[in-house]
Amino acid sequence: MQNNDSAINNNNNIQQNPSSSSHDNASIQNNEAQSTLSNNNSALPHAEESHQKHSPLDQFKIHNFVDFKIGKLDLSITNSAFFMMLSTLLIIVFLLKATSKKLLIPSKTQVLAETLFNFVNNIIKETIGEEGKKFFPLIFSIFLFIFMCNALGLTPYSFTSTSQIAVNFALATIAFLTITIYAIIRNGFSGFLHMFLPSGVPVLIAPLIFVLELISFLIRPITLSVRLFANMVAGHVLLKVIAGFIVSMGLVFGTIPLLFAIAMIGFEFFVAGLQAYIFAILVATYLGETTKEH
């Protein structure tokens, strides 16, 4: 009898408090909705991470190859530094091999080295003249280094060091300081300033011309570095995008972008040499300006 009475009382309590039961059901539904929303939100970072994983700009990220620190001084070798050292090593090995045996009938390596030598030498003669012979080691080294970094960046699993504007700016700064110091030593400080004021300029506009010429001279390291940086980044991003089309379009329809990618790689090798040539001839031209009368 007591059990029956307690059951009847429980039923009465349920009937008297229907709102509490509906409140519990609403709480359960809210918890399920919040759980679903949290699961969806947790999936968003994974989707973004998957999207960023295939970004064409990932190939330009700097990361350490070898971690090395002395106290607070970080001397780690990055991927950019590694491929710059590798480019330098390949150039040294190539030149040593080409000049080790000076044969009457030159080998292919010697022919290539002599062709590069004459190519840079002609640039210097045409832009600077005989006075420019003293700058041959600088311009020849810059040309070979940029070309090797550009070409090495087109090989699989490599890194294009010239895609980093800091590297290009360092090369441009070396050339700029050489030009400035030589111009002051050769022409004197007054002669150096006279470079920015061509003869025959009217007196009224002379201050404006001087300021414009000075600004154009000071921004040369920026224009040199940005030009090389932009060309390298644009070409490699385009190759990455085309490679993505090859994968997404499958074996049959991916043939067209594959052929286009092969053609683009050949074109990028041409651009690698062209950008090294442009950088070298601009440096030679700027040096040639210091030897001319204004």
C-alpha cells in the first residue's frame, strides 16, 4: 500500500509540474545544438589549415635547416641561407673545373665558362669602357650568383633565395655602396654632387632637378631588389597554380596544364638568366655614370 501511494504521489507531481519536464527537454535540445555548433566550429580551422597547406605562397616560407644558437645569438642555417651557400659552392666548383685544364681544344665546361666571361666582359666594355675592368669581379660574381640561385630554385624540393627581398636588397646595397664610394673617390665630393645636376639646366628649375635626380639615385637599391623579387615570386606562384590544376583535373584533362607547365619551366629558366643579366647591366650602367662628365 505504501508503494502504491508513493507511485500515485509521483504521478501527481508530474501532472502538477509539466513545465519542469518541458524545460528539461529544451535544455537537452540546446545542449545538442551547442554541441553541433562547436563541432562545426572545430572543423573550420581544419578546413582553413587544409586550404593554407596548398597555398602557392608556402614555397617562400623561411624555416631552419640546422638550429644553432650561441646564447641569444641565433646562427641557425635557414633554407634560404642553405641554397645560397649551395649556389656559391656550385659556382666555385664549376669555375675551378673550367680553369683547371686550359686545353687548346677546350672542353664543354671551359667553353661555357669562357662564354660567360666574354658575355659579362662585353657588358662592362659597352656600358663603362676600359675603366670598368676593375669592376669585372663584382659584376661577374653578382651575375653568376643571381643566375645560379634562380636556376637552382626551379629544381624540385629546392628554395629560391632571390624570392626573398632581403637577399636582393643586400646584393643591391653592395653594388650601391661600391658605386657611391667609387664616384666620390674618382670625382671628389663636389663632382659627385654634380652628377645630380646635368649641365645646361636652367637656374630656376635646377633645385627641383637636383632633388629628383638625388631621389632617383637613392632608391636604386630598392628598385633593383624589388624588380628581381617580383619576377621570381610571380613565376613560381604561376607554376604552383598550374601544378594544382594538373592534380585537380586528373590524368586525362590534366595533360593540357602539364604541357603548359613544362613550357613555363623552360620559360622560367630563360627568365632566370634574363633577370641576372638585367641586374648586372643596371649595375654596370650605374657605374658607367660615375665615369662620365656631367
